Amino acid sequence: MNINPDIELDLTGLACPMPLLKAKLALNNMESQQILKVVATDPGSEKDFHLFVEQSDHQILDFHKDESAYFYWIKKG
């Protein structure tokens, strides 16, 4: 899936809860339907981000992880 984000956030090295908090701040400053790409290294971010979108109008368009990071493409609701 090739998704062109409007904003990219590199949150590598940050521990919980900072990746989610910084992503929320970025989403608050974005227009509806814009896409935020987040790169995080905190293993807790996987659960946090999926739980967050379940409780909001936002949507994870794509998610993948490799040995170095977790990657999220979040569409603002």
C-alpha cells in the first residue's frame, strides 16, 4: 500500500506515553481526512495506537512493524 502522508512524525527512542501524546497533538493540528505517518520504537505503541483509534474518529489505514520500528498511517476523522 502506497500512502502519501501529509505529516510524518519520527518518534523513535521515545517511551510510553510520549509517542501517543505527540501523535495526538499532531492530529489536533491537522485537517479532517489528512494522513499522519508515525514511526515509533516503543513496543507499547502498538497497543496504544490501536486502542486510541477505536475510541476516536481516526482510522489506521496501514500498520506494519519490522525489527527496528513500528509504522502507522493514521487518517484524521
